[in-house]
Amino acid sequence: MALFHVDPKKCKRDGLCVAECPGLLIEITGKEGFPQPIAEAEAFCINCGHCVSICPHGALSLKTMTPKDCLPVRKELDLSPEQCEHFLRSRRSIRSYKEKRVPRDLMTRVIEIARYAPTGGNSQPVDWLVIENTKEVRRLAGMVIDWLHSLLKETADHALTMRMDRIVEAWDKGIDRICRNAPHLIVAHGLSTLPASQSSCTIALAYLELAATSFGLGTCWAGYFNNAAIFFPPLLKALALPQDHLPYGAMMIGYPKYKYQRMPLRNKPNITWR
């Protein structure tokens, strides 16, 4: 099969696929006037599926996907501006979790949604590591404490400025400020040699935290954990990521112990207009 196929019985020759192809890889030429790939299309296509998605008639099928493979956009499920604002403003970072495991199929569903986050050139470089075992989450959090101990010895002034001593003191008292006693931890990782990996992982985790909220789950970015995973070799080794992969974000996940009642204030946006 060529890069894509156009059903002449369905195609209205409206040029939508031509207009929306990010790589300008489709043209309408010839007597019939149907869309066709340009000569270099096979080499430059990023398989984004825009051409399949934009056609209201289901006339175009990529080699890798057909209209039937793609879920339809359901207008009745669109968020209103008020619903969107309420959802985003009411989301909270959760730091207190129930002692309850999240079913694997539910976490898988959340990750399935997060994979639709945009990536540079549709590279989709994000891989996922789910630390499902709560005891393992606790053990890895202890390794972060080991890293903080080393920083307090080697760069005491900087570490004290960042109040890392308080994190360690809390741990010694049985209070986990690394992973907040979350039952699970999700790490997004990708090839360190691919420029798009870091931003793609960050955006995907942002999608994940928003998606998780809709399922009654709570999340919180595990900043101490991820910094330690990057700069503390023992923790990076313990994660056992594929070769040349780095963790570009970690997120606690579980069922919130408490329910928030209000939306707290935030600073006014600092906007420059030009």
C-alpha cells in the first residue's frame, strides 16, 4: 500500500487534508483532482494522523491507520469554558494518600490517555516505569534521603538554603516528604540522546496528572525523587531503565485521603502585550 489511500467514492476534493498536513506532503493534481502524496512523502511523513482525522467523509486512510481505527470526536463531550476552568482550578497536588492500591488496569488507562500528549515531530519518545509495590516506593524514597545526606555533607550551605535538612529530619521522625507515603510512583523516561525526550516526558506527565483527577485519583510531582534519580547514580541504577534512558519526571499517584472544598488564590498573571 502507498503512504495513504483515498476512496474516490467518499472524497469530496475539499482540500482539507492538503491544508492540514504539517509537512505539506499532500497535493491535489491531475485530471481527477484527488489528493495524492508528493514524491518525498514516505520519507517525511511523521504519522500524525491529521489527514485521517480532518476528513469529515472518512475518505483517507493512512498505511498505519484508517478512519475506523480512530475514535470519533464527540461534540457532546466537549468541555464548556466554565467546566474547563473549574476542572483546572480545582485540581490540587495531593500529599496525603489512602492506604489503598490503585488497580493496575486503572493506572494503565490513565497512562493510555497521557500518551496523547503532544511530542515534537510526533516522535512519541516517552516510556513509563510504574513502581507498583508500595514497599519499593518507600525503599527508593530512602535512597533519596541518602542523596540528601551526601549533599548536606558536601554542599552544606546550598543544601541548608534549600532546607534539605528539614526533609531529612522529617524522615527520621517517620514522616515521608519524598513520596508522601503514596502507594505508587510513575516515572516518565526517554532516550537521553533525543532532544524531544525531556519536554515530551514533562508534557505527558502533565496530561497524566489531569487525567488521573477525572478518575478520582490524586497525584503530585516527585521533584526530590527525580532530581536524585538524575544526580545520584545508586538511585538511577536501582530504577534499571533501558540503556541511554534518563528519568525526566516522576509522579506520586494514589487515592486522596482528604477532599478539598475550595479553590485557593493564585498570583495575578504577569502579561506583556506586544
